[in-house]
Amino acid sequence: MRQLVIVCLLGLLLPQTGCIWKLWSKGDIPVEKIDFDVYGTVETINPDILTLRTREGSTTFLFGPASVKGGELEPGQTVHVFYRKQESGSIITLVVRKVK
């Protein structure tokens, strides 16, 4: 009876300690930043591409199927762009006009 209780306790505790051991043995979990943002002035805009003038120069962003455009944007407006880097380029997730 005593051996059965010990076996049952080990059966309950070993899987949990295995999970904890996996977390400790891997060290810190790396956090990868995939979303970025930038402010700039709209140079050109069409349904597929947005070109901004930023501090670093002219930057081009692509509109994807899930991109959100907060209102009508026109050249000369200051905007805030949230984007994700992908192989095809910088894909806009959200672009909104900057309100003063």
C-alpha cells in the first residue's frame, strides 16, 4: 500500500517538474520585436503603396489585405504608421493621421 501511494505521488509530481525543468534549462525566452512604428509626412499614396518622408529619408510601405487606414490620407499630412517587416517589404498594419 505504501509503495502504491509513493508511485502515485511520483506519477503526479514528475510531469510537473519536467515542465519546470524545461523552462529553467532553456534560459530566458527571447522576445522578438516584429511590429514597428514611425512618424512621417505623406509624399505619395495609392491603394497599394504609401511613401513617407521621415528623418531617415524617404520610406516606402505596402498596404496588405489586413491593413487599417484611419481616415482619408493626402500628401503633406503627418501620419503615424505601424508596420511589420516581411520578405516582401514593410507591410502596414495601421496608419493614422497625427493630431496636433
